[in-house]
Amino acid sequence: MKNLVVFIPLIPLLAASYIGVLHLFSVLDGEKSERITARMANYAIGLSCLLALALLGTDLFSQNNDVLIVGEWLNVNDLSIQLRFFTHGFSLKLAALFSILLFIVTRFAVNYMHREAGFHRFFFVLSLFSAAMLMLVLSANTVGTFIGWEIAGLCSYLLIGYMYDRQTATQNATRVFITNRIGDAGFVAGIGLGYLWLGNTNWLEMGELANPLSNQQAELCAFCFALAAFVKSAQLPFTPWLARAMEGPTPSSAIFYGSVMIHAGVYLLFLIQPLLAHAPLVSMLIAIVGLFTAIYATVVGLTQTDIKSSLIFATSGQLGLLFLECGLGFWELAIWHLCAHATVRAYQLLTAPSLLVNVANNPIKPVNAYLAKNTRFYTYALQRFWLEPLTDLIIVKPIQNLASDLNYFDRHILDNLMGSPAPAIRAISSLAQAKEQQIGAHLNNNENSFAQGSGFAGKITQWTADILDWFESRFILRGVSKDAIDYGKRLGRICQSCELMLLKPRYLALFVFITLLVAF
Amino acid sequence: MNVATFPMLSLILFFPFVGVLAIAVINSVEIAKKIALMTAIIELIATLIVTFSFDAEVAGFSQVERYRWIPNLNAEFLLGVDGISVLFLPASALLTLITILASWNNVNHLSRLHFALLLILESVTLGVFTALDMLLFFLFWEATLPPIFFLIGLWGIGAQRREAALKYTLFMLFGGVPLLFAIIVLATNHATQTGELSFSFLQLLQTPMADNLQLIVFLLLVLGFAVKAPLAPFHTWLPTVAMQAPTQISALLMGLKLGAFGLLRFAFPLAPHAAAHHAWIVALLGAVTLVYAALIALKQTNLRELLAYLSISHVGLVVLGIASLNEQSLQGVIFQLLNFSLIASGLMLLAGFMQQRFGSTELIHLGGLAKVMPKMTAFFFLFSLASIGMPLTSGFPAEILLIIGVMKNHLGLGIAALCGAILGAAALLTFIRGSFLGAIIYENLKQTSDLRPREWLVLGVPILLVIIFGLFPQIILDTTKHAAQFWLSRLIF
């Protein structure tokens, strides 16, 4: 029975590749084939959902083992990355909940997306996302979780940029994806450190082995994973990406940022729970960041004027609270909170488009009294505390400037230093030159040197060649007789004047001074 | 036919010349193209036979062929493959085949010469991968220059193609000098130790060498291969070549990282003591290159230059991996080098298809291509994802092995590698946003055609391989495992 766990992420993945490949080659295209795509996506996620529920049932009645080891994905020396799945406990419960939510949203989207230009693309991404998310939740190996984590981030990019001909959509998508890459880097660093210090890449073993870890090591390893969690769950200072992500179609907002993907960060904290037990500083950091995010998101949320923004800041606030709970160690509370929040928020975001109709005759709610009084504070909140311009100023701008400087250096300094040869055979650009070549005349005498080069190396080569050429023609070819004596005399005169000059007391004093400077 | 005793490697090396001869004799462009294609296909099959008959359990060289070559110098015509090099044979053969198909209709003058040169280049490149005699290796190494010189100079797409060809050749000749010097030092050292000259890689591996001499050899080899790889500050030829050369040649140059292969094959094993103690120089060079090129890539507005800098950045990571000296990083290195032949070249070929359609790969001339060219966009996006190491593509296992291996060696450098990965992704995605997404501004872009069947079939093979190797990385890792372990065991710490 528990072997079926493999199929929970696999079925939506197969559906996604089916839709994706056929759509790419225009087999599934336009309104006619909407039914096939929609059915495919729905059946796939529905089947996964049933499997997850069945598995959960067997888990409740008869205790399943903790994990199912399917096989080895990658094995190099002592680094072994296994394909293994949780078949027991919180992960399975969360998988069941998420698959139900995913199924509901997929079904909802069939009508919502009807006759949209990117109907097939939407369902391709949604199916891929379902697979990724279920992989993330069910994998009992860090790398497996990371695979789901990355693919889910990719799907988020694809759906924020769903309206890819709109400037803001693509801008937001790119920005969100790159912000998420920071968290991904943290995740990879965490996997690496876990392997280096614990010699393992499985979540359960990592937890068991965490005991002999020195405090610093545990802190650092936990911090890397916590960084990934902060980014994915839009905690401070990464909160602004979440508001940007609202650009996508509503069903995707509901499933990605309202209920499922946004909780991946909290879920990651559950996975590193044993590690956090050895890392009090990181736990404290998680609690503080959560607390500040909750305050920040609530204040900013109070000033939002459109429904999706205010909902998303409310989500952010709840996630802050979840992080606070995890940081303080109230894991049981956090589990209930997470499940309840995911369900409620999915409903709220799905109904957001029709909310305006539902509340059409209600009176407009006034701004919070405190904020209304303190206009300056109100402005701060409205501007979201300038968090995004601030990160631009502190991180993005300096990197861009550095990149510009380096680009200049590379093009104008390094390239010249390394040298690039000038054309060996100059092209004939005018009729006069062609004629000139025909009659064998050389009117422009400044180009009679054979070797030409640019750049440091090139010039040095050219000069050396010129000097040798000059030497050879003057001294060897014309004979030592005339020129050599002339030049020798001239050289002698120059040397004599140099010596006379050097013997003057002020230059002598200067030389002594320089020598002393160098010596001491 | 018994593959193990049949001189398969010589056949692979000389067969392209049969094709060249046929092309020279037959005075028809259409037939010449078909001959080139057939030759490339047969080459691919032959290299695949070698690969599949290769026994991965053997750590040493197999398929060894030995003939007299220059008796006075004791230089032999010595060929062989091991787990490190065997996979590069089908990779180069496949890349040449793809290149021939990609330039099927867009070489209009001197077409026969073009295809003949491609076949010659294939032969000498395979020679670089299989030569086990240092002089023979050097011969093949330098013999890659003339075909590339003419391919860039005659069919380049930039106005300064001749200068670019000259620049490339001069840089490579400069890199060749320290290599030759190192080879001579190695041979004379063998002579002082045993009484006779030897250029055989297999013998030189066994020759004891004084520590200071090892250091000299190591540094010379590193310098020589760093130019070809390329590592900063010797990388300036690659952006120039990417801008001026025909895109299929840029794809070949970026796909086949001969410099990194040279470091892996010769520089470290031939000076094991020096390598073990001075690997940090190479690691530092790699890390600087990785971050430096990724930062510069952020500022590129032309796709071909962007790809060149990203490729340099990736080479930085690979070199950092070689210098990390552990099994994970080493397996990651070989994996990543094979990936390049699929991914970097795929992206460059797509840039070529864009160049053919719009006459430019400059960001300001593009925009909104996704609407009119969905297939092109999908392929470009897939290759980009593989390039930034997205799971389900082969970039992911290679990158994770590399990063874990580098972290094992030095934590700080591992973090630098991660930062480079973020910057690289930012550069590529920003370009995608500007060129493929957004609204179409220019009229001429609206009338363009999507990838034709020939074009997407050419790129479909690498995409499929990228996904297969991404899902089942062990296919490659099993082949390279024993060779990598043997490589490491030779280093003396």
C-alpha cells in the first residue's frame, strides 16, 4: 500500500509533461482541446488526492513505517542521495490537505480560465506545480525536497509572468524568481553543510545525527535552511516579493501565495526541527523575524486599498505568527495554525474576484483610527516602509554598479592589455587605394611597417619588431661604416651630458634621498 | 567484430578525412553536404560503439593503440580512452553532427570547404581527447587552430571576423608555448631519470620528478590550459569570437571545453605532488573567474556576448571543482563538461537561429518573441533552465555535486560559487525578459517564423539528453566513477 506514495507526485508530473509536450507542438491548442487539458489536469490531481487520502487512512488505522526507500538517485563516494518518501506523520497529513486544495483550485480554474489565451499553459504549470509541491512535502530526502522547492519556484515564475506581454508582469516575475534564488542558494548550502558535518542527506537521519554537532555548526546549518524558509515564506526582509507575485491569475495566487507554496517555508522549519533544538540562536532569529513580519504586514495591510493586496499582507502577517510559534517551539500549535490558515486563505483568495459583488452595498470601512491620526505613520505604511527601494539601494544598486565597472574594465582595460591584433591585410576602402596598389606606389608612408598590433602585448611586439627592423636596416644592412659612427658619437654626447647632470650636487642629493627612502 | 582489439580509435580519427576527400573530389554542394552529414553520423555511431563497449570497472586506459611514429624522439602514435575521456567522444561527435545540420542552409559561399573544415575539426578534436602521447596530443591541440581560424575568418557573422580569427589564433598560440615547454621538461626529466626520452603519458605518469620541477610543470600546464579554458584574465578572446564567429563555431568552441579537459587530464596527474599542494592557485583563479564573469554577464546586452561570459563563469566553477580534489567535485566536473556540449552549444545555436531571422541578437532589436515564436521560446527557456541548474535537467546533479565538492574543500569558495549561480540566473532571466517576453515593438519581428522542423529536431536531441541525464544522472556517474577515483588516488598529499 505504501508503495503508492511514489505515484502521488508522479501522476501530476506525467499529466504536466503530456499537456506541455502536446501544447508545444500545437496538438493541444485553442478552445476545442480545452476539455482534454482540463480533464487531464483534474484527473491527475484528483487521483493523487485520492491516493494521499487512502494512504492517510491506512496510516491512521495501521501504523505505516516512517519512510519508503524507492532507490538511489545519485551516488558518489559517500554522498548518497536516495529517492525516499515519508509515509507517516505530519508530512502525509499535509500532503493530503494540499492535494485537496490543489484539486479544488484546479477544478475552479477550469471555468475561471475558460477561453483565456494561455489556458493550456496554465494547466501545464498548475500540474507541474502540484507534482513539485507534493514532492516537496513527501520527500524524506533534502535533495528531493529541494527539487520540489525549486520546481515550485519555477512554476511561480511562470504564472506571475502569465500575461507575458505585460511589462509589470514580466518584471515582477523575474524579480520574484531572483529573490527566490537567494533562498535556494541557502537551501543548497544547508544540504552541503548537512552532508559535510552529518554525513547524510536524509531529513530523519540528519535529525538523529544532530547531537554530536558543535553549537556553531548546528547554528550555521540551521541558519542556511532558515534563510531558505524566510525567502520562500516572504519573511522580512524578503516580504515585498509576495505583493509583486499577485500579478498572476487569481487561482494561481490562491494556491501559490494564499495556501500552498507560501507555507513551504514553515514546513521546512518542521523538517529541521531537531536541528533547531541545537541552534537556540537561529530559533530566536526565527521568532524575532516572524514577530517583526507579523507587525509589519499588519500595519501595511491596514492601508491597502485593493482586495488582493490586503489579503496577501494578511497572509504575510499570519506567516509571521507561524514563524514566531515555530521559533518559540510551539510546534503543535503551528501545525493546527498552518492547516487552518491554508484552508481559509485558499477560500478567501478564490472568492476575491466576486467579493466586490458580494459586498456591493456595504458601507466603506474607515481607516484604522490610530493610523488616520498619525499621517506620517500612515504614509510609511502606505509606502510599505520603503523596504524594496531600500534593498535596491543597499544590494541591487551596488552589484549593478560593480558589474558596470567590471564590464568597463574588461572591455577597455583588460582587453587592451591582453591585446587584439589589428587587421593584417587592410581592406581596400577607396578607388584611390586600389589604383595605388595597382601601380605599386605607396603614397601613405606611415603604414609601411609590416607588423601592427594594439593592446599591451600587441604594441610591445610591434615596437620590438620596429626596433629590430631599424637596427637591422641601419646597422647591419647599411654597414657599420657611416651610421654607426654617427649614432655612436651622438650616443656618447648624450651619455656625457647625462653624467655631467648627475654629478651636479642637487641630483646627487636626490639620489641619496631616494635610496634612503627605499632602504627604510 | 571484437571491439576491444579492433583499432576503433584510429578509425574514428581518420574516417572524417575520407569524407573530406570525397567532398574535395565531388564538385556538388548538395552531395558534399550529404557526405558530410553521413560522415558525421557514422562517426557518432562509431564513438557510441566505443562508449558502449567501454568497461567502466576498469580504472586505466582501454582501447589502447600503439604505433611507431617518430623513433628518434621515442614518440609514438598512442591512443586510448578512460572513464574521464570516453564520454567526450560521442559528445563531440554529436556536437559536430548538430553543427553540420545547423549550418545546412546558411553557408552560401565555399560551402564545401566549410563542411570539410568541420570534419577536419572533428577529427583533431577527437584526437585531443584520445591522444596519450604528449607530442601527439600537442600536435592535435595545435591542429585545431587552422580549421577554426578559417571557419571564423571566412564565415564569421561580424564585420571584424578576420581580426577575431587572428586574435583567437594568437591567443591559442600563446597558450601553446607553455604547454610545449612543459612537455619538453617532462620528457627530459624522464630522460634524466631513466636514460631515454619518452612522451608517453602512461610512462610519464610513473616517472618520479623533483618537487620544484613538478611545480614548474604544473604552473606551465595551468597557464597553457587557462588560455584555452578560458580563465580570467585570459578570457578576452571568447566574447570577441562569440560576436564575430559564425554561431555554430561559437557553439562548438563553447560546447567543447578543451582547456578544462586538459587541466583535468594532464595538468593535475602529471605533477601530482605540486597539484596537491598548489591546487589553491587554480581554485582561486577559478573562483575569481566565476564571480567576475557572472558580474560582467549582468551588463551584457547582446545574447552572444552574454552567453560567452556565462560560459566563462561556468568554466570558473568547473575549474574550481577540479581544484577541489574530491570525488564529488571531480564527478561533477566531468558531468558539467558533458553538459556544456549540450547546453552551452544549444543556447548558442538558438542565438544563431535568431541572428539568421533578425540579423541581430542585440537586446534592443528584440522583444516579445514569445508571442510569435513559442517553440523557440520554449527551447531557449529549457536550455536556460538547464544552464542555471534547475532540477529535472542535467544541470542540477552536476551543479549540486560541484557545489558540495567545492564546499567540502573550502567553505568560502563554495559560498562564492553559490553567489555566482544567483548572478548567472539573474543575467539570463533578465535577458529572457527583455527579448522573449513583453510586447512586440518592432514590425519585422511580427512576420518572423518559428523554429522549422529541421531546427527543432536538431535541438530536440540535446534537450532530450538533458532531461534524461537530469532524471538519471547515475548513467554518467557510473561510467566516470572508477576513473575519478583512480585520478584522485594518484595525487600525493
